[in-house]
Amino acid sequence: MNLPVLVGLMVVKITLVLVVFLTTIAYVVLMERKVLGFIQLRYGPNRVGPWGLLQPLADMIKLLFKEEFTPPHANKTLFELAPMIVAITAFLPLAAIPFADRILPDSLTIYGYQVDLTVAALNRGVVADVNIGLLYIFAISSLAVYGAVIGGWASNNKYSLLGGLRLCAQMVSYEVALGLSVIGVLMVAGSLSLVTIVEAQKSMWFIVYQPLGFLLYLCAAFAECARTPFDLIECENELVAGYQTEYSSMKWGLLMLGEYGHMIIASALAVTLFLGGWQGPFLPPIVWFLIKTFALIFLFIWVRGTYPRFRFDQLMYFGWKVLIPLALLNILLTGVVMMYL
């Protein structure tokens, strides 16, 4: 296959994945509003389109036409850069998430030409199967904190600054627990490649071997995504809206895009590491992956509608004195079991 065709097919694959991801984010927002409405005994969005299905489109149009506002004396360059950082760091980890074993046949005939799709793994259900996929995702995701801190500082607003500092403390604390929670999976699978980790779960999902690791990962992921009960960075009764207070229009839209994108990535990564990825009987692999991912997204929403938020001292105590010791204990137990069994 010549280089232009290879590059063209890769661009098509990346574009399709991005379009599906952006559409998923839009309808996860609608899903959350519907589920929270059900939990709180009220209607969710039901006016725009049948059953409110066009509400995400209406929200996008509204954000596009809202007035852009930059606070006086704010650092304009950094103020505009922060939402981009938050959104981009939500998109980039998508490249290493495997959502199926393969989505296309090994070869395809295009205008009479036989195209080999095994080149550069174009037929695989992952954009880039790198052998350090998990490390890549953690490295990129950790950069999101810079967007929030920069946005809070550049807003020239004390509530925004406090929200950014809270987020920095929270994410730095829970990134340690998040990283330690998956070490047991890496010990069992013996690889950092997410495709290899999924293939190692053909006979048994890793949640069976790592139930404590899965629970620790979920708790840390809630905090990393700043979801209730860990949404101390934007609690309305203390900080107005945290680091997002001064943002409006599509800048605010990019921040929301980043928040929900990180939640989807966290759910997809949990499915990949602990729940067998695309593995499952009868149904196509990508369907199994979507079912498991949306089940975890529903869990995120369910918890938001059920539990109140922690105090900040409780949040830090839970991260440093509960999650991290338990994660270290899980690594120790995994090592002992692997040594003697």
C-alpha cells in the first residue's frame, strides 16, 4: 500500500472515532439529565425533538450564540488557552483505547484496487496499539490539571483561583492512588499494552483477580473526573462554580466537553483493564464494549444523584490515608499470590 492511501485511511479512521466520541459526549449529557430527573422525581429535557433527543443540538446552538466574555484584568492568552488544554487532554487518550478486536476485514477492494488493511493495523479496533498504551493515557490525562489551574489563575477571580488550587491538590493526590490501583492488573497481564491486557482476559476478567483494585480505581476515577462526591472544585455553595466561574459561551462548552470526555475515557479504561474490554459471547465485540462502558457511565450518574459531596479535609484524608495504603496492600497481596500460586 502506498503512503498516501495509508495516510488517507488512517485520517478517515481517526475522524470517525472523533465524530463518534463527540456525539457520545453530547448524548451522555442528555443521559445524565434524564437519569437525574428520574432520580429526583421530575422530568428531564423533553421539549426539543421526540423525547428530547435533539436537546444536545439545541444546547450547542445556544452556546455558539452566547456572548463571549473575558473578565477585566484577566490574562487573555491563558484564559483562552485553558479550555483548549482541558478539551484536548480528553481527546488524546482515546487513541490508545481498544474498542474491538477488529472492525474491518484484512483486505478491502476500493475502485478495483485490493487494499491490505493489516498495514499499520488499520483493521484493528484501536487507533494506535502502542506497547505503553496505559502509560500514555495516564501521562496525557494528568495534563488536564494544567488547564484548570491556568484557567482559575488567569480569570482574575478569587473563587476561580481557589477552585483551580483545589483541583490541583485533588488530582495530584488521587493520581497516586489511580496509578497504584492498576499495578495489580499490570502484574497479572505482564504488559502495558491495552490490547494485550484485553486479550489476557479471554478466560477470566481481571475484576475476579483484582476486585480491590477495581474498587480503588473507581474511587480514584471519580475524584480525577471531579464528579460527585468529589466535586469540591466547583461546589456552588462555596465557590460559585470554581475555576469555571468566569467562562461563558463555547469556552465553557469546551470545559464541559473535557469533563464528560474524561468521564467516558475513565469508564472505557476501567472496562479495558478490569471487565474484559470487548470480550463477551454472542454479540459483536464493539457492542459488548459499549454496553460495559455505558453501564459504568450510568454508575457515575447514579452516584451523582445519590451521594452528597465530602468536605475538603475528608477528601484529602480519604485519598492519602485510605486509598493509597489499600492500593499498596493490593500490590503486596497480588505479588504474594503470584509467587505462591
